Amino acid sequence: MPLTDDARTGLTRAGLNMIQQALSIFDSDLKLAVSNQRFQSMFDFPDALVTPGADFEDVIRFQVMRGEYGPVDDPEEAIRVRVEAARAFVPHYMERQRANGRWISVEGAPLSQGGWVTVYTDITEVKLQEGLLRARSEELSGEVLAHAERLAQANRQLGASNAALEDAKRELTEMEARTRLTTEMMPAHIAHVGRDLRYTYSNRRLSSVLPGRPSNILGLTGREALGPATFAKIERNLRQALAGEATVLEFSDDDSGRRIRGAFTPDRIGDGPINGVYILSMDVTEEAQARAALTQTRKRELAAQLTSGLAHDFANLLTIILGLQSRLERMDLPAEAADLVQATLAAARRGGVLLDRIGSISGKRALKPVAVDLAAFGAELRTLARAALPDRVALDIRVDDFGGPVLLDPGALQDALVNLILNARDAMGAGGGRITVTARSLRDTWAEFTVSDDGPGFSPEALERGLDPFFTTKGGEGSGLGLAMVYDHVNLAGGSVRLGNRVPRGAIVTLRLPLRRVSAQVAPGLVLLVEDSDDIRESVREMLRIMGHAVIEATSAEEAEALATLPGLLLILSDINLKGATTGVALAERLAGRGSTVPLALMTSLPASDPRRARAERQFPVLAKPFDAPALAAFLSRLPLTESAA
């Protein structure tokens, strides 16, 4: 039975109303020919402006007066300009923000029989958050495939109609043209394959989704159009759809590297046989990248949360170990035992450096300067580096007398020097040679460290690019990050790195760090130590007593408040985490609010990224655990402690 005009009109309108974009078609006289419900709801048009025959100028006037295009000085001039632009019938695409704050894209294309079609797409979510692309794509895929299915049904009905009904053929041709124009404007490849997996329908978007593929694929099989590798990835989903199961697949295209999401829907009417598969494919590369970045960020946050508590307890343990070893160091021990004590101290300090790196997993890296005896530092460096050098390589470490401890980050400096020593070893190769490390003060301004070798020296390219990240002369065996990490540490400390060659042979790397001498030791006084761990409190108390200070102790903020008014206090030193409801930070803030003039400092095992530590560091000096007696002495020397404070 042939379709009536009303039936054809209803079918066309129903199909257009299923499209989520707003759509309008104006004829060559700028009169509205067709629009869908989304066109009216998106712009809140009155019924008169979405009735066929409505004048384009009236539509524009309504939008201008509603502020759709933003504020305009001359409304009539704005209307005239837009009407004249429409009369040119030029293809156009633009994106703009509406008065209600939402974004839309507007894409218009002329029709061969006169007039033009315009599609309006709400792209607010795309503009605001790439992560919502999945929801949008899934919504889009379902709607477009449903529309394609209804289109195929209409095509079969019209194909069975009486061939003599020329008017029906003309209406069908026009409807197909408009639908194809609409699908061509979609940012996706829309297609249909028969049971033999040959394309019976396709828009021309395949090459934009999968570069390198042909645009005209009608009659080709999926293997011929996509290539064997890509077809192999989707073949299973095509077979599932032919068996009646709709599926969605996300895969990577080997040729272009793009991430593609494909939706496969069986072509079935009711309970009838399955005649093929509808396919909708979209490029979701940016969405996949954003999703991967978000996943990595969540992994880092989770790692930071998991390690924060462990790092806190381990730092407390290392503080106790450092304190006990310092006490052993002052005893009259055999030479071998003294060496073991030094090795244990060095290992504990390296554990502290490791904790700092764990704590900075989600935060910024910062220097941890402490008082360093460079003679002892050189001895530790020799012990550590010698184990990594073969017998054919001699190591000579020369340290000048600096006249006392200096403030340096020993862990980072040791990492840098060991890195340079190992680089020198590799440069000299199987023949071996001598590596010389020197440390000297330069004009009482710089602490200069050099590492030189007997190798072939730096190539001209290495002299120019050696400090660049990922530059390496070791081929696949090198990461290219060694010298870059050395430069990063020295630069962070306010110093410089220089690469050079020796005469007649060999390379030399010079590090210059600001020379900061440790201030004179603080005069002994009375210190209030607030710490709820008995072992840590005992260890820190012993360090303070060795410096000559008298110590009174508290295990909670409440006890500390009662003792804070004692006369003659030189300093209050409190841990941030205390038993009870009041933290060390709250204690310090409370005492400062009461007008206390006794200097107050905090100590903590919390990582640098922890908000509680960040809050404390904004207001008070903070000493990071673990620490030993020299580090504590250096910390106290930087505090405003005077006899008058006592």
C-alpha cells in the first residue's frame, strides 16, 4: 500500500525529532521549510517561529532581542547583517556561547535545490570536561543508530511501493539527501553492512576517523575497507551483532595510533531475521588520553595516601636509630665497631632521603640542608662509591679544610657525586684509570666540588647538550637523566654545573654550591620538649642534653600548656602529631595567641605533601624527621634563640 503524503511527512518528522541536535531547513526565499522539536526547545521559540513558512528575519529578530548573540548596540543592524549573510548561501561552521552560558556549534550547508540546512549542537560538556565525552558518545551512538534503523525501514517500505508513483520516488530521494547531509555533518562514521559484511551504506567520515582509509567504501568488505589488522579487531563484534547481540568496542588503530570506539547494532525489525549490522565509529583519542591521565593521577594520589602513614612511622624509627647510633659514636669503641657505627649512621641518613622521596610523590621536591662535616662526608662517599668501582679504577677523594660544618643537602649531593663517579667509570671503559673528587671553598662564597677522570673526555655535542634531559652517549643502555638530575639538584640549591675537558686527556665536571657555614652553637638553655613517643622523646632529649641544654618534657598539648609559662624557657620544641585532640600546630597557635614570647619550633614525620605539615610550615619553623644531633644543632642555630629569650 503506497504511503500517503501525511504518512511520509509524519515519518520524516518523527525521524528528525529523534536527532538530538537542533535542525532547521530554510528555502531560497528564507522561509522555514522543516525543523525538528529540538530546534524549538533549544532556543525556546514560540510556535509561530517554528511553523513552516516562518520568516528567517523574524527568527533572527527574536534571538537578537533575547540576547542570544550577546549585547548589541544596534539591534536592527545586527539583524540586517545576519540576514544578508544568510542570503549568500555560503557553507559555514562556528562555535559560540549563548546568553544562558551554554555553548553550541552551528554548521550550515547549502542545498542543491536552493536554501540551506543548519545543524545546532550543544557542546557545553565538551567545552567544560573531556571526561564527559563517553556519556555524550554513548548517547549519540544510540540515537544515531536508532535513526539509521528507522531510515532503513522507511527505505524498504518506499522501495516496495508502486514504481509508477513518481511523487513518492521524489519525496524518498529528497528525504535520503537530507538524511545523508545530516549524517555527513556528524563527527562519526555511520555505516551499514549486510550479512556478507559488505558495506551497503556509509557516510564519508571514515577517512576522518581512520586516516588512510577510502571515503567511498560501498560494496567493499570490512577487510578491504579497513585493512586486515583493523578488521581482525572488530570481526568478533560484527559476528556477535549478526547473532543478535549489540556490542561496543574500544580499540587502537595501529596505522594512525588513534583510539576508536565502535558500536555494533543488529539490523533487525521486530522478531524478523537479522539483515546486517549498523556501525557507528568515533575517534575518542583525546578522551582516552584524558582518562589515562586521570587514572595515573588517581594512582599517584592513592600511592601518596598509602605511603604517608608508613613514611611517618618509619621516620620516627629512623630518628630513634640515629639518636642511639650517635650515643654509640661517642663511646670508646674499637676501630671496627666505630666504622660499623658510621656505616649505620650513613644508612639511616640514606633512609631519610628515601623517605623524603616517597613523601614527595605528590608534592614538590625541596632541599633539606643540614650541618655537614665535609671530611666525614668524603669518607662516607669513598666507602659508598668504592664498592661500585672495579679494581682497575683508582678513586682519590680530596677535601680541603672548610673550618667547620657547612649547610648542605648531603643526600642529594651524595647522589650527584656518585652519579658523576659512575659516569667517569663508564667513560674510561675496560682500560680503567683514576677518578679524582675534590672539595674546596672558593672565595668564601662557593663550595666547589669537581669530579675528573682519565677517559676520552666529552665530545663537542656532549659539552653542548650533556645537561639536557634524555641526552645520552651510551645508546640504549643510558637513560640520559643522570647529568640532568645533577643539574636539577645544583640549580635548585642556587648553584651551577660546568662540563669541560682536561689537558691532555680526560673530562671534568664542576659543581658550585652556595657556601653557607653553620652558625655558632646556641647557648645552653631550658627547652620544653613535647613528644608523645617515649623512645623518640628519650632520643631527642639526649641530643639536647649533649648540646648543654636542660630539658623538661611533656607528652601532650595540655601538659605543655601548663609548663609553657615557666620562667627562663629558651625554646618549645613540639611534635606536630600528639596524643589527644590538640596537635602541635594548634598548641603553637594557642600559645602565640596568648602573647607568649618563647620561640616555638615543630618537628614531624609527615611528608612534605601533607596538608598538616604545609599548614605548620606557613607559620613556624619545622624540622623533618629523621634527624641526628648535627641536624638538630643546625636547625636550632637558625632559630632566633638568644639569652634574652631565656
